[in-house]
Amino acid sequence: MRSRAREAVAPAFLFLCLMAGGSAQGIWANMVLQLLAITILCWAAVSPGGMDLAPPSRQFFAIVIAALVLIVLQLVPLPASVWSVLGGRRTIAASYEVLGMPTPPLPLSLAPYDSLRALLAVLPPLAMICAILRLRAYRASWLALALLAGTFCGTLLGALQVASGDPENSPWYLFEYSTRGVATGFFANANHMATLLVISLPFLAALIAAERRSSVRRYSAFLAVAAGASLVILVGIVLNRSLAGYLLSLPVVAASALIVMPLRSRLRRLAILVAGLCLVGALGALESSAIRPNGLSAEAKTSVESREEILKTTLAATHDFLPLGSGVGTFRQVYHLYEDHARVTTTYVIHAHNDYAELALEMGFPGIVLLILFLAWWVGAVWRAWRSVEAGPYARAASIASAAVLVHSLVDFPLRTAAIGVAFAACLALLAERRPPIASSKSDLRPTRHVVLR
């Protein structure tokens, strides 16, 4: 039996990350989240025996540990004779020769301190995974409520931001470099707030599906509350004015309807067809849009920093730095070496706006292999969530939400924030969790009623 205080750990940590982990600009807030994450990880490490992990959980942990080991190995100094012949490093080694200096032993990462910072940024998502899979310090419904609470608070703050008469000097924007004039909530980037709004939709549907077994009066009241919550999320998407939010919400709503629909409903195939078509259309529109998230009209404009141009430059750098990559967290430094210097302005690129391409550049073939293994695991976990009767609505909601994040990562970098990273980690943990829920109190167990015929 688990105490309610223990079950509140993961939901409370998720809510805190949504409030304080919206941007890398929040240095002190992210530091606090990382310290809390270390506390949770230490608790998981000293927990006596922990919980027996199901096979999907063990496979997922194996992939996570392999990724962490790969990042650590990138920080190990290599002999100059080895380092200088690796992809992309001949020019740097030649610079030492010009200076009349021998090439010193150097790590695989071109920016070790940035790689270390990237490793620290992984701590909050890793803590969320351990809290759910090893400590079981959660309740699925509370995780959904925490996600919705964070979304509602962000929408409220976003409304204050939009209502400000002078967006450029508004005190409601939490970060110096923010998408001004639209609702960003606790994020600096409007597209990342859009991700949060979108992934909250399937968990709202999961709460509705989980409440279906209640009495008619209670279920009707819950539907009224859910309708109000849906309206709040819709208002948030409108105020956010992100093309990603507009387009990704369509397939997510269609897929979320599957959670609520009866299994024998004839509308299920139609919902799947609509979700698929909307997803393909959303990807096409997002790939051809500009990177500036200032609303639909601004998204559709062309710009010098187009996604196509950034991707082309990133792939060129990736080709040169194969097979082992440039090191985690080094994209910004490497990209500056390959961009057209004649077109450089005060606006600079900090991410590839395609997390898969950025991972290939920074981690090379080993990272690509791990990515393929992860996606194969994810597809299997999603398949089990929808094929198994025991999976429940929250695992299915996690599959839809994680799919939205993975699709958005093709055109942006939502996982680079602690808020979305921890929410994504919670989704993956819910997909990996294959054990039946444990009743936390006697009130969770309903007595069996028998009809006696005389």
C-alpha cells in the first residue's frame, strides 16, 4: 500500500517543472529543478530493492543508460593522434600547428562544458522516470491533473501577457528573450507553450474515460467541468497563435476521441483516418513554414533562417563530423562554422529546429542507433497500450501526447526545456509501466454487490 504523500511526488514535481522549467534562460530555476531531481534519483538509488521492473521498463532503462554512458564517454580525453583524425577535427588540429603548439589530448566533445550542461539538463526527466517506474511515487490521474493545472496556469499568465498594452515592456513575460505579443505562459518560446496545450488534450480525454464508471450524476457533472477545461485549452491555443499549436491540435483531438469512444463504435475508423490526414497535412505545413512563432501569418512567411536552410546546413556539418559526432550540446558552435557568413545578422541559430538532425550531428552513428532503438521501443509500447485491455486510458493518452512531442521535434526543439522534457518522460514512463495499479486505500476498493433471488 502506498501513502498519498508518496503518490504526490511525481505529480508535484511535474507541476513544478511546468511552472519553473520553461526556458534555459531561467538558470536558477533550472538549478533548483536539477537539485530536486538529484534528490529523487538518490531516493530511487537507496530504495530497498525498489519495485520489480516489467520487461518494457527494463528495455527502456537500458536505452536511457546507454545514452547517458555515451554522453559521459564524449567527455573522456583522447590521445591527439586519435582525436585529430576523427571527422571534422582536422581543421582544428591544423590551428594548433599554425600556432606552433602540439595538439593536446582532447575529449570527443568540442565543447565539454556545454556537454556537461546538457548532461545536467537530463536530470529532471530521468528523475521523473525513476519516480514512476522504480518508486511508483505517482497516481496516473494525479499526473493528468498536474499537467492540466500547469496548462491552466500558463494560459492565465498568457492572457495577462496578451492583454498588456505594451508587449515589449510587459512585466508578465518571464524571460528577456521571449516571443512578445502572444501568450507564451511560463515559456519563452510560443511554440513550446503550444506543445503543452496540445499534449494536455489527450489527458483530459483520459480523465473523462476513467470517470465513465461513476454514477450518472457524477459523470454528468464531470463532463460539464471537462467541457469548461476544453474551452480554456482552446482559448490558450488561440491566444498562443502558434502555427504548430493550430495544426497539431487537429490530429491530437481526433486521436484523443478514440480514448473516449466505445471500442465497438463505428466512428473509430473515421477518427483514425482524420487523425492521420491531419498529421500529414500538419507536417507538410510546418516543414515549409518559417521558424518565427509569431502567429499564423508570420509563420507562413519566408525568412533567411528557414527550416529548410537550417536543416541543409546541419546535414552538411553532420556529414563532416561522422562517425562519432561533435559532442552533445555543441550544435551552436558547430553551426556557426558552416553557415553563410555573408548573411549573418544579429539573429543567430541556437538549435537545428529538428531534434533528430541535431542529435545526429552531436552524437553521430552511436546516437542514431540509440534513436532507432528508442523509436522501435516506443512503437512497441504504443502498440501494447492500444491492443491491451489492461493498459487503461492514461497509457493511451501518453501515447498520443508523446507522439505529438516526437512529431513537433521534427520542426522544433520542445524537449530542450525541462517542462516539456519532464512531461515527455512521464508519458514514456506511463507507456513502460505494465503492472496493474495498486489500491492505495480501502476506499479505492468497491465492495461486490450480489443480487439474491428468492
